Amino acid sequence: MASENEIQYAIMNGINFGKAKEPKDDSDKVKTKARKKSYQTGSHKSGAAKHKAEIRARVKSRSSQKKK
């Protein structure tokens, strides 16, 4: 609980509520690890990410997936 002095100070000077913080602009930042290059290529030592990277490479190298 507040002391007698703090209560008197609040009564005499009022209570000052600070301005609300403005939200940060994160629009240009990567929001998930999955979008980072190291996670897409599997270079961060994750077995699952390496496996997915291998699958992506195989799909990309298929003749049906190549651009004409």
C-alpha cells in the first residue's frame, strides 16, 4: 500500500500517466524462422530442414518444373 506521503503527493500534484507506446513497424522483418535462408537450405544443422531442402532441390530439378 502507498505511504501517507505518496498519497498526499498524488492529491496535491495529481497522477501522471505516460503516453502510450507506439507499435514498432516490423513489416520489413522476417517473422518466422522458416523464411530465413539458413532454414530453407538446411544449413543450420536441422535434419528436418536438410530433408526439406533436398526435396525442394529434387522438385526444382524435375523437367516438368523447369521454366521453358
